[in-house]
Amino acid sequence: MKIHIKNGRLVDPKNGVDTIGDLCIAAGKIASINSIPAGFQACRVIDATGLIVCPGLVDLSARLRKPGLEYKATLESELEAAAAGGVTSLACPPDTDPPLDEPGLVEMLKHRTKSLDQVHVYPVGALTQKLKGERLTEMAELRDAGCIAFSHADAPLVNLHVLMQAMQYASTFGFSVWLRPQEASLANNGVAHDGEIATRLGLPPIPVCAETIALSNIIYLAREAAVKVHLCRISSAEGVSLVRTAKQQGLPVTCDVSINHVHLSEMDIDFFNTNCHLVPPLRSLHDRHALSRGLIDGTIDAICSDHAPVDEDAKLLPFGQAEVGAMGLELLLSLTFKWATSMNIPLIEALNTVTLAPARILGIDAGHLTLDAPADICIFDPEEYWHVSAATIKSQGKNTPFLGRELPGRVKFTLTDGNIVYES
Amino acid sequence: MNRNPQLNKHGELQHLLSTEGLPVSILLHILDTAESFAGVTEREVKKIPLLRGKSVFNLFFESSTRTRTTFEIAAKRLSADVINLNIAVSAQSKGETLLDTVNNLSAMHADMFVVRHSQSGAAHMIASHVQSEIHVINAGDGRHAHPTQALLDMFTIRRYKKDFHNLRVAIVGDILHSRVARSQIHALTTLGVPEVRVIAPKTLLPSKVERLGVHIYHDITQGLKEIDVIIMLRLQNERMLGASLPSTEEYFKYYGLTQEKLSLAKQDAIVMHPGPMNRGVEIDSAVADGKQSVILPQVTFGIAVRMAVMSILAGN
């Protein structure tokens, strides 16, 4: 399908473009920028006057709950949510049931998502069998089946010898290892940041050192194993400075943060709001500020949604028993846009953290608007606000701390490989 | 930030979930009302008809003797029908969720729920889901709050010390895991006690506890100086398993209240304990049974205070 996007504000971090112009799409690729190819006959003209045209978002952490957890969400519901959020590529962590530790499971997931033909899905394979932290998975087989990296999701990896072996094995093949730093024995079944709010509410605490100790371990082991490491969802100021030092020393580490942690802090738990029961926990205002600084100075490369749809009953429990996580695919763009506006960050830099930067971490050709690049595009209205409610959310999970909020930036069109997969 | 979920739109008590955030006027109203009930318990006919025809459900998801019994007595003295549910061994073990249990009981026309649960925030969650005519009283949720215990402690302190404004109060022991301590701290600071101290080893103090308005002491001999009221907390045996403490013996030696340590406080200091006591662990028997101890009067006052809370809720 040939599409002519007219008169939009093109924002492309890779090429440093932020200008009003046109984009033509043919055969799933960007056919021209700011000019119309001779004889181009558009099947569809999108008037993007007043709208922003940017690369489709790339989300580094979105749980689709397939296989095994369909009562929380289905591929159909979550990929529709992704498209509605302007997300055109996403990586899904291996914490499904069973975990993504066998090639067959990955192939099935790839096949199912491909047949839905909405959004590119990149499975992250399990680093150890059943995510038990004991035996390595068949990483090379899993890569051949479609895994782009290997992680331990939120499962504890207690044995550091196993972690080092896993890193060395991954390094053999040039695979990336994705880890969310948290030392389980220090987290000690905690449910909230070890600070004033947990003290007031009597919630079992998770100290910051649970993150920093794990980060130190990972950084030293990664140096030893010479493996590419991606650090998922760091949450603390101390964590940011450890990553900053590691990068300054030239280690091949990258890092992301969840959009929830960019906006929220322990204060948002308010009176036991279970939608704020997140992993890692929402930390102090000081930590939140440091996460923003880390994004601005490049210590943190990318923002992810950390999408985790949870069924309503699992949140209607006392805080500590409520299931962790928040949905976020449909909020990533609006919340990133809101963050940029409130922090006075140029839009092109903010969008980089949800498009080009995560695409580079994934090692995929996405997240930019270059001639002949795949036409994965998000078109949104920066002036339009929308109300976050169970009715407006397409994800099967309605669990988010932002329920009831008005957010800026409404997605109008999402294109994957030149096909319109969402239109509002 | 939401409105305080304990108050209705007129600022009156709708539920009693925590002593935090309650205005001093409400705390004093509860204490004054309890004074008027304190006489009732000494009368020959101990019943008054304020809650006649009302159903009070005691929902105890965690075992309790003292608290459940005093709530039951309080409700019965107010002429309410009392239904005791020991959920720890019934519906929950069959997999029913907390809210399903509550909804089922609401359908039986409950007027008031008295809730104890091992999870912090359980009473808040129930309160935010019941119909507006049902009142919830938190009888202890996890480490979070135990407001009626704190109120009966305030009642006791006022009985013996008359005025809150010139007192030094020390809370000694496992502050970290104690819902009682949290509720006491909020109540004491709200009622205008100028100095509240917490005395404990670092492993039994939550982080940033000073933000609650207390002074931290690790040395009990320093911490008890000039003290008017000593509140001892129960030390649970599992603290030794969780690496919080090496032994009960060492704990008793350094933090247990003995006659000798008590003599460091003011001469007329009173000794309190929310119970159940571990004699020889946090408190020496000679002190627990001594003339400065007000531990048994605390239990008696608990009935009047719980009557006060129930009658005020029913009236709103």
C-alpha cells in the first residue's frame, strides 16, 4: 500500500531531523522524505498537519502473557494495545508459563505473533532452564528459533557461578544477557522501597543495596566474561551512578528504566494503591530525579513500558499479596512525551529513548525514518489529551497507577511495515 | 493524594483504620467517650442499648485472644449482635479471596467489621470496597496499624498522667515489626506529647523512623532517663530465626526492663505493655507485676475504648 503522510512534523533522532514535511511509503518502506517520487500514486493520504510523525516505538519489556497466562492477557489484546500505543516493535521477557526456555515455545510465539501481523515481537529467551538459575538453556538453538537476547526476567539467580557460566556461554556466541539487578536475599520478600513510606505503612522493605550489590556483581562478572550486558529497569540513584562508572570504564553495558519509575515515587503508593506494587519498587523522589538525570546524560539508554497486564482480582488484595506490575504499552508514548515537556527536554532526545536507542539495544533495523528503512511509524497529536480508564485501555490488564489521569499525546496512526495497524 | 479514607465528607470518623492522619479532636472525642463508658463496666447491669439491632462481625484472619475478646465484650455491652469468624481456619483456606469473604458477609447485613489480618493494608482495602453504611475497624493489619490498642494506651496514659503536653514517652523493643508502635507514635505526637523515644537495636528499627517524629536511642540506660511512660513491646521468637537478634538472653540483658533499669526513669513512671508478655524476655516479672505496672488496667480500659470507637462510628 502506498501512503502519503502530508505536512507532519517529522521527528527522527537518528538523522537529527525535526522539521515539517512529507513522507511517502511504498512496499513497506520509506520511499521518500520531503519529496514525492515521480509517478507516486498514494492509495491513502494522511493529513498530518499539527501532528508529530516519528519512528514507531520500540519497547524493551512488554509481557504478552503467552504462553500459559492467557487469563491475564492474550496476544490479540496486547498486540492491539501495542499498536494503539504507537509501539511497532517489542521485546517480551521469558517469564511466561512455561518460561521461554525451549525453541518450540519461541517458534510458536513468533509464528502466532507474525500471523497477527500487527507489531514486531522479539522474544527474549530464558537464561536458565525454567528460570531456576541452575542449568543453562540451549541459547544457540533459542537464537535460531528467534530469541534476540537472554534474560532471567524477575526470577532470582542466586548462584553467581551459574551467572558467570551463563555470561561466558552467551559471550561465546555474541549474545546479549539482559539482567534486572536485584539481590534476592537482600530484597528478602520485601514489597516497597525501604524508606519513609514503607515505614509508615508497615510494608516489608526492599533496600537500595539489593539493587547496587546485584549491579556490582553483574558488572564485575560481565567484565570477566566479556559479555554484552543490558541492565533492565534500574530504580535507584546509586544504581545510576554505578552504571555511569561502568560506562565510563568502557564496559559494553546498556541500561533501561521503566516509564513508571520516571514519573512515580514511593509517595504514589498513597493508601496502599496496589497498582503501585511494582518490581523494582517505586523509590524515593531523590531516586526518581536521578533516573531522569541518567536518561538526560545517556547513562540510561532507553525507557521501556515494563508492560505487565494483571487481572483485576490479583490486584484486589492487600498490597503485599497483590500481584506486581502495571500495564503500559499504551502509556509509553504519552508518558515519555509528558516527561519531556515537564523536564524541558527536546522532543527529539526524549523520543530517542523509546525508538532508536532501544532498537540499537535489540540490534534491529528500526527506530528511525531513513530512506528505504522499514516504514514503522507513529503519528500522534501532541495537543490532544486522553483519559486513562478501563474503557480507553485496550490491554486486557487495566492495572496502572495512571488510571484516571489525563495524559497528553494521542496516537492517531500506527504503521508497521507500511501497513496501518492502528487508526483513531 | 486521596482524602483520608477514614473520614466521611463531613470530616467525621467513617472507619477506624489508623491513628495517623486523625485530627486531635477525634482522638480526644474517643478518649472522652471512653471515659463515660469506663463507669459502665463497673455497674451491675453492664449493658447499654446504643448498638441494639446492629451486627458486628469480628473478622480475624490472624489469631488473637485479647483483642478479639475485648471487642466482643465491648460490642455486647453496647447490645450489638456479635458474630465471631475465625477465618484463618475457614473460607480463606478454601481459596476464597478476602473481598469475596467480605462481600458475602456484607450480604448478611453486617453493620460493622472488626478486622485483623497479617497483611498491612488489609483493613484499608476492605474499607474501600464495602457499602458506605458499613464501618470497618482495624484490629491490626500486618506491621501497619493497631489503632484501638494505641487509643487504649492513650487512655491509660491520660488516666495516670492527666496531660500529654509535658510527657516523655519511651517505646522499647521491636519497632520494625510492630503495628502497635506505629499507631502509638502517631497518637502520641498528635496528642501533643513533646518527646517520644524509640529504644531498640538497629535491627529492630525501620529506616527513616525519625521521620515519624521520634528520637532514636540504642542504649536503654540513656533512653529511659527522665521518662514518664515506658511502653514495652512484645518480642517474637521468630526474630531470633530471622537474624535480627542473637538470643533472647542477650536481648533481655540489654533491652529487657528490669527494676534496675526502671529506676533510671522518673520515680513515678508507669510501665505499659500491649500484651501478650514474654516474661524474662522483654520484661522482668518483678516489673510486670510491680507497683509501676499498669498492664492489667490497660486491658480493662480496652473495653471502654472499643465501646467508644464503635458507638462513635455507629453514630456517624
